[in-house]
Amino acid sequence: MKLQSNLALTPSVVARADTLLREHQLSIAIRTDRLLAGLLEFEWGFGIILALWRSPLTWHGGLSSIHPHVIAAVFLGAVLLPVPILLSLVRPGESITRHSIAIAHMLMSSLLIHLGGGQIEMHFQIFGTLAFLAFSRDWRVLITATIVTGTDHVVRGLIMPESVFGVLHVSVWLTLEHVAWVTFDDIFLIGSCIRGVNEMRGIAETRAMLEQSYRDVERQVEERTSELKNAQEELMKAARTAGMAEIATSVLHNVGNVLNSVNISATIVADTLKQSEVASLTKVSDMIVEHKPDLARYLTADERGRLIPDFITDLAGCLGEEQASMLNEVQSLSKGIEHIKQIVAAQQSMAKKAHVLTRIKPFSIMETALSMQLMGQSGDIGLTKHYDELDECIIDQHKVLQVLINLLSNARQAVMARPASMRHITLTVERVEESAEERIRFRVKDNGMGIARENLARIFSHGFTTKKEGHGFGLHSSANAAAEMGGHLSVMSDGVDQGATFTLELPVLKSQEETLCKA
Amino acid sequence: MIHADTKTVVYRSGFIRTLINRYSPDLISRAAALFDQSIYLLVAGWILMAIAGFAVLCRYSFTPGASAIATDAGRFASLGLPHAAGLPTLLMVVHPLCPCSTASMRELAMLAADCQDQMSIDVLFVQPKGLPGSIESTELWKAAEEIPGAHLIRDANGSAAAKIGAATSGQVYLFDADNRLQFSGGITSSRGHEGLSEGRSTLEALIHHKTPLVRETPVFGGPLQEAQ
């Protein structure tokens, strides 16, 4: 499933691009306003130094006084500063601020030209100032600056033409030349501003599209993650159901086995009752009743009557044997039914107590699993039990039982390939000594068909099975259950026909809170 | 609504804030509101103040000094200034410390470069009473020394300048080869402002034997002597 993003200029993308462009322009405008306001202060200081250097004093013969240029540099310069600086502080980035700064810079340039004695070199800073004003990327500011310079030239040209051009009679070409140089500079700077804004727009659009793309991808990732989670939950449910089905199958299998025994016992009792010698007793009773008036003569003189005492004696023996036999079968019957009750009760109690942590001695879970798996099969599989004396601990009884039932079922099936006398399963419940953390180990070791080395790595994989009628859920769900409890399930086998050992290790939980943390 | 930045700037000054909160707690809000409402008026008023300031500066810069009293060839000849025979003589009278005459001296240098060997140049340095230091150490003297062929003359107490009627530093006279006055005035367009001027254009025309538009121009410089 490929993640897709749509890099197109949708209305929402355009709106976002406009917002980004405005923010970018505002940040540039604020930065430029503060830069140029600071530059004004620098130019003011420079003007004062220039005036003090070029014309510090004015002379009347032998008397001197402060030159008016120094006074102009200090006070006229000071007049030019406050409004642009104030606006750069309280209205940074706004149009009124940019234009005020532009006006201030052009007037300051005029003052510096004046203080510099009109040297041609001082005129260069007009063009430098125009370039600085272009930093804001607002071409309108350049128009304002040009208007200030143009107005100055036009007004003074009308009132005092010699103040602009130095002579009274000015050629129109000289005027046009002055205009042309500024216009030339403006054309390139305005073009640069417009190109700059277009580039900013392109950047804003690209960023808006990338943001949209990122949101699309994020949304798709969330959807896919949700789908994966759902699929995982379904899989776990299926695994759990499969595990439950396995337990149910195992229960039914064991119940079936017990029912066989129950059925046999019931049949024997029925046959015994059918073939009971009670009918003979009835016949003897009828004969005695028939010859009741001369019973003594009948029992001693009659050919058939003389047989009755011995017959009754033999009959008593047969009936006693029948009774003993039937009692035996009834006891077996009763035991089997009790076992079925226990199996069903165990399954019911486990179903009710699913996911409930209980404080229990670990060996009792093994015994419960054993009872659910090997009931009705006792005697055909040798069992060895090694149970450590362990205190009660908090265990997810259902999960552990599920795992152990699965392991015991597999062990039982594995050893069935052996002759009955050679089948053996060893069960171990012990404390793990070699780890720093307190852990419990449940081990099921059989001497059955074993596991090929190449299958050991895949034995816990979902869907993997070596059984003809297996579905590959049991060990996989058991391994998952072990992991959910903070433990792990492992296997060892020396190969085919070498038996196998499955080990379930779990941490010992001290409290319900610890359980929650580990979960 | 008061702009957030207006309040922020004021609130940054803890001293101002304390002062205002003590005497008029809502002064910041009222001042900020007033500022927001009248910002364009503020900018317009500021522009007008700047224009007024420049008008005053321009008025100073374009107010010439006292014009020279009319002089003649006799007075000039009586000075005995050095000059080349057969060539016009250009005489500039300067106060050695006048900053406005720096531009005049630069214009003279450019004129001398344009009109090499076509005129004789004399620069009369007026030395009023009470002038500190020696005039040879001044920037003007050094600038005049740079002009090829220029004769630098010290005028103790300004008597020579007074004889020919020069009153303002930067006064320029042009006498032809027969010591007849051809031009009297300044060669800058305003105080201390170099560049194209009527005076310089006139001198160039005269030296190149052309008919000028004017023969007198205002002199933009300081007085050579103290006011009487």
C-alpha cells in the first residue's frame, strides 16, 4: 500500500501560502525597519563627526563661533530620527513605518551631502540608500524615496535653481539626466523587489504544499496504523480463540475419553443386570411357593426339590459376585462422571477468570493442566514431577494454564509415537536461580518424536506446524501469551526422535501494580 | 484597540512604568490610544518640521557674504602682486580658516587644471588680528600650494584686501592682461558647496575669450574682518 500525497494548489493550500507569505514578508519588514532605523542613528553620528571635521567653526575675522553646519548636524539630524525610530519600535513591519524610514533616510542623505560640501562622492550614498530601502522588498518604498528626492529637486529648482544645478540657467537635458540616473536605479531595484516577492510566494506555496502533503501522509499513516492495530487485535483474538478452541478441543477430547470409560462401565452394568441370576431366584421362589403346603417333603424327597438348597447357595454366590462387579463398575462410572465435572468446571472457572491475576502456587497450575490433558489417559504415559517448594505468587492463571495445556497436549501427542511402556513426560516447576530477577520456570520434557533442527527457529511462527491435523496456532499463541506476561517460551530438541523440552519462564510478580507496569 | 507593540515598548521601561502607575495608572493606555489615532498626523507634522529645518539650513547656505566694493585696475596694480605678463590674473582673497572657502579653493584648483598656462593665479591670505597659529599650517594654505603656478601672498591684518574692497572670504577677481577688471564674485553656488557655479562658468568663458552671461556673482563665505 503506497502512501500518496497530493502536491496541488488547492484553495486551502493557496490560503495557507498567502498566510505564510504574509508572515515571511512581515518578518523581513520588521527586520529591515529595525536595521534601517539603526542605520539612521549611525548616519546622524556620522553627520556630526563630518561637520566637526570639515567645518567646526565659523570665523569673523579673528573671532570664531560654532559653525551652523555643526548645529544643523546635531539638531536637524535629531529632528529626523525620533518618528522613524519610534515607529520601528511600536509599528515594526507596517507600511507607515517603512515609508517614514524611507523619507528620513532621503532627508538624512540630503543633510550629509550638504555637510560634505556637495562633494560628488557624498551623492553616491543616495543610490546606496535606495538599495538599503529595497531590503524590505516593498517597491512602493522606493517610489516614496524617489518622490522625496524629486520634490526636493523640483522645488529648489523652481525657487533656487542654482542650489540644485549650480547655475541659474539649466539645460533641460541636465534635469533629465538627474532624473534618469535615479529612475535607472529604481527600475532595477523595483524589479528586484518584485522578483524577490515572487520567489517568496513560490517558497510559501511550496511550503504550504509540503505541509499539506505531510498532513496527508500523517493521516494515511494513522489510518494504516489503525488498520494494523485492528488486524493485530483480530489476529490476537483469532489466536486466543484458536487457543480457546484448542483448550475446548482438549477438554472435549478428555471428556470424550472419560465418556468412553463411562460408556463401557454403563454397558457392563447393563449387561450384568440383563444377565443377572435374579431370574433364577424368581423361579426358585415360585417353586417354593408352589410346594409351600408340603415344603419339607418337597425339599427332602422331591428330585428337583432336593437341588434347591444347593442351588440357592450357588445363586447367593453368583449374586454376590454380580453385586461386587456392578459396584466396581458404578464406582468407575461415578469417578469418570466426577472427572468430567471437574474438567468442565475447570474450563468454566478458567473462562470466567480470564485475564484475572490470582495469587496461587505455581505447581497447582501445572497439576490443573495435567488433569485437563491426561485424565483418562493415566497409566499409558509415565510422568515424573519435579516441583520446587514455591510460595504463592501472582500469576495470570488463565494464560499460564493455556500455555501449559498446549505444551502438555503436544507432549502427549509426541510420545504417542513410542510404545506405551516407553512414553515418558517430565514436568518441572522451579525457581530460576541464575537470573538477578526472580523468575519461575515451567518445563515440559518429553521423549517423543522430537523436532528437526531446521524447524526449531520456526516452531513458534504463526501457522507453522508439523502435525498432519495441526493449524499452527498453539505454540504461536503460547509464545505471545508468555511475552504478554513478561516472560518467554523456549524450546530445545536434539532432533527427530530425540524428544523435546519446552520451557516457560515468567517473572515473579510482587503486586498487582507491578503487574500493570509490566503489562 | 491599542496596538500591542505600543504598550510593550512602554512596559519595557520599569522606571517609566512605576512613575506612571504612581501618578496616572491609565496614562499608558490613554497615550497609546492617542498615538494610534493620530499616527498619520504625527508623521505629517514631523515632515513639516524637517522641511522647516532644511529651509533654515538652505537659507544660511544660500545667503552670500558682503559683496566686494567696486575696484579698478589702479587699486589692483598698487598691490604689486606677482603676475605673468600678457596673461589675465585671477586673484582669490580668502580667510585662512574659513571652512566655506575650502570649496572655493577646490573649484580654483579645477579651474587652474582646466585653464593651464592661460592665466596667472594669486591667492591672498588675509591674516586678521587674533588669528591663532600660522596660516601656513592651515588646510587652505596647503590646498593653495597644490595649485600649480599659484602665488600665495600673506596679507597682514587684511590691509591689501581692504584696499581692493574685498569683504568676504572666497572673493575672486579676474583682471585681464591690461589689469582691467573682468569679473568679481564667488566661484561656488552656496556656502562650502563645490560643483558647477555661475562664477566658475563665467571665468572659464572669459579665459577662453568667450562672452559670459554675467560678470558678477555672489560670494558665499565668511567675513574677512570682524564686524565693525
